[in-house]
Amino acid sequence: MLRSAAAGSLAAAAASGVIGAARAQSARKTFVFVSGAFCGGWIWRRVTDRLEQGGHKVFAESLTGLADRSHLLSKDVNLDTHIADVVNLIKWESLENVCLVAWSYAGFVCSGALETIGDKVSSVVWLDAYIPVDGQRVADFAAEGVRKAIQTTMDKGEAGVRGLTKITTAAIVAEPDRAFAEAKATPHPVGTYLQQVKVSGALQKVAKKTYIRLPRFPQPAFDKALADCKSDKSWATFELPDVGHMAMLDAPERVSELILQAA
């Protein structure tokens, strides 16, 4: 069940699998999707295909060192590198009125990017994503297993933290897509976990903001982000309790409809 005032209409749209053609044609949007750790632009394909079919302009580039850019992995890649990836995409593509979509780790990346390109962004969607404050690090929120993996990576002098080697829980993704996600996952640049983010509140200045929580995935930072957004009238909030952290794989129709509504 989708928890929102618009649950009925959204559920109907999701069930039909159709994003209203007339609405999409009359209000074409520009979307920039940013993926989480270990993943790349590939993870958004089921969502971006739907939006592109509706006539929208969509970008879902992989961050440096990940997925189709995994050949660029090095110990020099840090959070600033990934922030620059997003900033430069928007700058060189001359994008305006962007709906910026951040998933998971990308909450750090996009929060940092907004400090530079906030005037190019008209709406944001944070999908199970971090909302960091100045000086925080991704490692500050890492689960014990990830912290151990970070330390092991550093001890070995390697550039990438290995993760998603075996997905065993529906809290991340439903069983049919586990092998697919495991095969696509790549080591995540260790430097991105360790660098402090520099933010001064640009995220909160965006006119239209939406937070979507996927509560099957246990992450206290996301629970806090949802609670904070619920108490702030400038944010719209939704929960999808029946899908995992990789909701764009589990429920692409519902995710597409929510993002389109939020743009």
C-alpha cells in the first residue's frame, strides 16, 4: 500500500503501467538520476525507459569508477569527484529546471552538487537517500559489515570497496533480480566514504522536494530523514513498504509515477 493522500490515483496508475500520455506530452520534464553505492546508471533503466517513452529528457550517468566507468576506479576518486560528475553533467548539457533524483549514497553526492547548481534544479526526489549535514561522511552511517569492508580495503591498499557480492534479503531487492544486481555491481571508490561533505543548505532551498522511504531496508539515517521531512511542510513524503531498497527494480511503475508527480 502506498501511504499518501494520493494513494488511490497513484495505485491506479501503477496498476495500469501507463504514465498519462497527454500529461507527459503537455509537461515535458528534464530528469537527472544519480545512483547509489556499487551501482551505476543501469539500475534506473526500467524507470528511465518509462519516462523517455512519455517524451521526457532523461540522464542517468554512472559516477566515476562505477559500472560502465569502472575502468576509472582509483584511490584518487572521492566524494568531490562524484559531486563534480553531477555538476558537470548539468553544466555541459546546459540543463535547466532539472528534477534531480538521488538514491541512497547519492544523497551525499546530490546535496553537495546542489551547492553549485542549485539554480538549475527546480525539484528533487530523495529515494531512500541520505540528507547529510555539513561535515558528515558516508562512513559515519555505514553498517558494521560495510565499515569492516572499508577498513579491509584500506588495509590492502585497494581503491574499491567490494559489496553486493551476494544479495540474500528482500530488504534490498526481490529474488528475481538478485542475480542481475549482483552481476552488475562494481566495487565502490573507498575515498567517497571518507571525505566530509560540504553543504550549507542548498537542498532546502529547492522549491519542490519529495522524500520516498523504503522501510523494508533498515537504515536509521533514512528513518530520521523521513521524520524530519514529515515535520517540514516544504517536503512531500511517501513510503513504499512492500518493496526493497532497489525499488527501481522491484516497482519501476510506482517509482516512475511518484517521480513524475514530484517533478
